[in-house]
Amino acid sequence: MADQAEWIRRWQPTLSSQPWKILRIDDTLYLFKTHFGESSYAICLCDFQTIYHEKVENQNVTRRCKSLNPKFEAPLSRLLSHLSQNIQSEEKQCQWSLQKQTDEDGEVVLATIKTQLSGLPFVWEFHLRKAAEKELQYQLLFPLLAMVGELGRRQSELKRLLEAKDCEIQDYKTSGARVSRRTLETLQFDAKAFTNEMNLSQKFEQVVRNCQSRAFELPECRELYKQVMAKDAFLNRRIDTADSAAVDEDSLFGLVSSLEESGQPVKMPDGTRDRTSTGSWSNRMPSSLVPESMSDGSKRRSTSKSPDISPNIASLAPSSAEIEMQTRAALAKRLESEAEKEKSKKKKKKLL
């Protein structure tokens, strides 16, 4: 746990780890996330069917600013700071508009924002291109599944704590203790009654009706998304040979992706090999955000079928004849050692 806390403290969050935020444009809901660096920015936009993305660095940011705002001059850091503050702010400080276009490279979503900078109108355009289809899984579906599982685990833990607290309160009452005010007294927690009440609640109906806007509405949900992505990044970090034994069962998903990328067979808890795992999802970025050499390598891995036995392991695996010879040699060595011990014992007895 200490190693994990230290790793997360030093970890540099990426665009993937940023939580999704809700964006409403002309009565249409979207999700978006951004990541601003010292000299660059990256943005993703999701319409619940496709993810669009863009990353702009260094002088390209300045050039776009001059083309859109000819009279505006400012350092790159201030420009990025202004964009970050207006986009990431909970308050509506900018006006959004979306327009889909098509050029020679494919579909482009032109996202335009209009804000005020030092009392002057400021315009910015994001030229977002369509990401790979699997990005919707890596950036949204898999993290949401992990969030559902974690929220269920936390709910069970909270129920257990409430029941323990009720037992403690009942013990106090049996000993004659009483609350100072009757308004502070509560009924004993009933998990089944609580579940039925929540299922029939009007708020539950509202959540189901507006699931697209409610998933990341609460700050707690956005924070949990960040923690899920950070946990996945930690589980999929580079693991040295000496540390591999320290990986627990909770890191199975990350371990599966690490083994598959290295070409090793993956065994599930039931002893079967998993041939359908898709690898890590937190650190998979749109192709335009990944170096060309890495994206080519990932394509090669995804199209190739995982072998039943890793070539490296197969070349090192001893044959049955070699195993038998090694066993005989070990047995002979053991018998020889025992014989020497018996001789030394006899010599000691003669001396006595």
C-alpha cells in the first residue's frame, strides 16, 4: 500500500485519467474531457456513440490563436491558462457550438467557444477527429463497469458498518444509556427495507430517465473515475521481475494485459487461458496522441493471435528426457551427501 501511495503521488495524470464532464449544446448532451500541459492541450468529445479528439502543441497553439484572434497577443502559458479556466470551470463562462464537416482526411467536428479575455471577445476552435471505435470502451465503458463494481463493494461495506454501529448502540441501551435528545434517536438499519425504498424512490426514476447527464454530475462520481483510472495505471505499470510476486489478485486485469503484450499465455483463476482479453484500457490513447512507432506496434499486437505458449517460454522449456536426467542427478547427489554424513558420524564414534 505504501508503494502504491508513493507511485500515485509521483504519477503524472494524462488525458485518459481526467474525468468526463457534461456539455449541453442545443439541447443535446455530450461528454468531454481536457488535459492542459505547460505548452500543449488535449481534448476528447463523446456523443455516446463516438469519441473525437485533438492534441495541439507549442507553436501550433500560437498560430491558431493568431488566425482566430489577430489582435490578441499573449504568452503561450497565459493562453493555455485562459482556455483551461473557461473550459473546466463549473460556471458557464463560454458559449459552445458544434459543426460536423468532412475533408480529405475524413470527418471533423469543429467545436467553437466564445469567451471574454481582458474585456475583449476571444474565439477558439477545436478541430476534433474521429478516434478508433475501441476508444469508447477504453475511455468510457470499461471505467464505468469498474465504477459500478466499486460502488457496489462500498455499499456492502457501508451496510456492514451500519449494522455494527446498531449493535454498538443496542449494547449502550442495554447498559442503561439514553440519548440526550429524542430527535437524535434512529431506527435500527434494515438493509432489505432500505433497498426496497431506494428502488421505489422518485429520484431513482429520475436517474434512469437522465442517465446520460447523471453519471458524471456529482463530484464524487468524477473523483471515483479518476481513482479508477489511476488504479488501472498503477496495476499496468512496468513490473520488475523481483516485484512480480507481489502482484495480488486484484491486479488480474492489469496483469492480463501485461502478459498478453509480452506474448505470454494468460491463465484465469479457473486455470483456463484467456484468449479474449483486450489489455489495459486506461493508458490507451487515440492514435493521433500516441507516437507513430507505438501505434504501429500496438496494431501488430492486436491483429496477431496470442499463442498457446510463449515462444520464449517454449524455447526454454526442458524436454521429458532432460527432466528425468536432472531428477536422477539430484537423487544421486542426495544419496552421496547422506553417505558422507554417515561416515563422519562413524569416525566421531571411534574417536570417542
